[in-house]
Amino acid sequence: MPHALTELKLTEVARAAADPIQEIGTDVCVVGAGIAGLSAAIESARLHRDVVLVDSLPLIGGQMVHSLIGLFCGVFGNAPGYAQLTHGVFDDIFRDLAGELHFQRGHTTTVFYNEVALGRWFERTVREAGIRTILGTVLLRAGLSDGRVEAIDLASRYGDVRVRAAGFVDASGDAALTWQAGLPCWVPERTIYGSQQVIVENVDENHKPEPGEIDAMLAARGEEHGLLRRGGLAFFFPGRGTAVLNVTHIEAPLDPVRASQAQFDGRDQADRAIGLLRSEFPKAFGEARVRAYGFPGRRQTRWIKGRHQLAAGEVRAGTRFTDAVARTAWPIELHDRADGYVWEMFGADHVHYVPLRSMTPPGAHNLVAAGRCVDGDAAALSSVRVMGPCAAMGAAAAHALDLAAGKDGSVHDIDPGRLHQRLAPNLD
Ligand SMILES: Cc1cc2nc3c(=O)[nH]c(=O)nc-3n(C[C@H](O)[C@H](O)[C@H](O)COP(=O)(O)OP(=O)(O)OC[C@H]3O[C@@H](n4cnc5c(N)ncnc54)[C@H](O)[C@@H]3O)c2cc1C
């Protein structure tokens, strides 16, 4: 109901000579609110830790929600058993969002999700868990002293914030926290491509191309249409008239100017690919329109140098480490060529593992990485960076910090037996 205009006074304000920095103290500070960081934050809160979750985006969800990935991979084992390999947050999502998911069985089980419903689910879950979020804040500095990260400084449009914490999780995807702490990281010697994901609407799923047809068409005609990637996939969400297109390759530079340019290049590539789909598959895509472009998708950019580098040989052999904390059966999927990618699948009973040592930089006692910035050679990381193992690593980071809590505790001295006991559903 409208009210009569009353006197509304104004207060004059001016910036102080030295900007005050808001200080926040907590048990666990998680940098990065993608699937890995969300899993770490939620698990830490369930362990009764006070948690601060930070992201440079103004929203939580990371690539899972905002790059429009649309499909959980690596959560289940291969056919014919299709065992669920990661539980935790996935059990909750599968229970609460049943109507917003579609399970598809092929060489493994993948799970299509409605990214809007999933994003809201995480927002509710984070709030109910009492996690404090500081969004739209970019990590500027990380103070490392005597082998411990003591505090991080963040910049936001509303002013600067300092977060002091007993333990930190680097779930930034680009190892931003480890990098700012001055600890060694890896970058690949040649580009590992990201993709510009797109959701198109007005598609007719009754005429969707057979598996492999889109890939073959883009391989045959991509070059003449100026496409960098000569192949791709469309994931039709049953009953919605929409499809997620993963049909581009874009560079994922760490340089801010080039990164911004790559974003526009990616949208151009997506538009060209959609034009081609419209003309080549008119029954399925003839009326297709872009509903949303995702934020640029980044696969492997910069990652931590941990105590152990997971090797492709260990992935192929399914090496079970004494400090294993996460597992998956997802293939090696290395996008290190502009026109395509390496795809190496594994057998029926295959499972491979991530050890805690690949998540812990040797130079810090209270820092654990999780998600796509843990230590692996390029091929090994290309398999364990999918969302199933990313969530498992997030949960493991929470437990590692919980077990290492205390003034002089170290994530390098955790009893692997105790850690295993806590993570058993994701390992056995
Ligand atoms: C195009 C593409 C398609 C893919 N397809 C699939 C698929 O079908 N299924 C699947 O399971 N996986 C897929 N993946 C892989 C998977 O999506 C990602 O590896 C995974 O989502 C990574 O999760 P994360 O939590 O480690 O990182 P991210 O989701 O990248 O989250 C990192 C967060 O950290 C924040 N951040 C970064 N730097 C800073 C900073 N300096 N300060 C503050 N915040 C910061 C970012 O804003 C971001 O929100 C795909 C990846 C890409 C790029």
C-alpha cells in the first residue's frame, strides 16, 4: 500500500583517507563456491565448524551452475554395475531434486540437471547450514607465515574484507589461493581448451540426431564454418524442448585482458556452431534460439603443486593409495587440441583414486585444495576434474581440516585410517 511522502533526510559521506578493512574470523574459509567449494563448505558446517565461503562471482554455484555444464559426470561407475561412487551432497541432491534430474545410462550413468533449480537448492542448503557467504569478492592476497595461511584479503565493490581462519580450502579452480600464498603451482605448456556452453530452446527432441551424428557433422563441416573445435555434443533435457550444447573450444588464459577477449570469441564460435546445427538438422534445431550463454567454461588452467602428482599411469592402473579420499571411473578427457580431445575409457570394474597428498601443498599445514585445481599430470587431472570427484574432494578437504584442527595441527600428519573411516562411503 503506498504511503504519503515523508521527509527523507540525507547524510553526507566522504571516503576516509585510509579505507577501513572489515575483519572476519572463522574456523574454515573456503575460496570458490563451485561444486568442490560448496561440498567442502557444507561438510565443514555439518562437522559443526564455523564456515565462510568466498567467491568472485556475485552468486554461488561456480561452473556447475553459471557455465551451464548441465550434466553430472564421474559420480557413478561403469556399466554394467553403475555403482554410485560418490555420496554426500549427491545423495541430498538426488533425493530433493528428483523431478529436476534425468539419469541416463550408457557406458556409465550421467545425470542431467536443471541448473536453475540446482542453484537455488545450493543457496537454500548453504543458508540452512549457517554458512556465511561473501560473494562478489576477489582474492587479492594470502598471508603465509610459518607454513600457515593466516588470513586472506578480498576486494569487493563495497570495500575490502580480511578473513582470518584456522583452515583454508582452495576451491578456486585456478589455484588462486595457493598462488597468492606464494606456493608453487603448475601450468600446462600448451593450451588446454575450455568451452563456451550454450542452452538453446525450441528444439524438437523427437528428431534429435543419433549419437555421434553431431560430432561427425561438425568434424566434416566445422572448418569451412570457422569453428576451432571439429566436434561436439548436445544434451537434450527430456520434456523441456531445450538442449545444452558443448560444441566449442576457447582459450582459457590467466591474463585478464586475453580472458575477456576469449569470452567474446567463445560466443562467436557458439553462434556459428548453432547456425550449422540449424541448417544440417532442421527437424531438431531448425527453430532453435539461444536461451542463455554460460560463463566461459574453464577446464584446466593453473593447479597446485601438491605432495604427490597424480599420474595418468596411476589412473589407468586404478592405484589405491593409503590416503585415497575420492574416486571416479570417468575417462581421461584431455582437451589439449583445438580441434578435438583425447578420450580414453576404462573397463567395467575400473575405479581410480585421488590421494590427499595431491590436494595438499607441502608449504602449508592448514591449506587443502579441492576440485579442478588439485595436482595431477595433465591427463590424470582431465579425468578427476569432473563434478563427481570434485564433490568428493570437497568433502575430504573438510574432514582433513577437521582432523588437523588445533594450533599446531597439520594436514600432512593426519592418520590415514581415521580419514578413511570418515570417507568410507566415497571409497569402499
Ligand atoms: C565446458 C566444460 C564442460 C564440462 N562438462 C562437464 C560435464 O558434463 N560433467 C562434469 O561432471 N564435469 C564437466 N566439466 C568439468 C567440471 O564442470 C569442472 O571441472 C568443475 O565444475 C569444477 O568445479 P570446481 O568447484 O573445482 O571449480 P569452479 O566451478 O571453476 O569454481 C571455482 C570458483 O572459484 C571462484 N574463483 C576463482 N578465482 C577466484 C578468486 N581469485 N577470488 C575469489 N573467487 C575465485 C570462481 O568464481 C568459481 O566460482 C566441464 C567443464 C567445462 C569447462
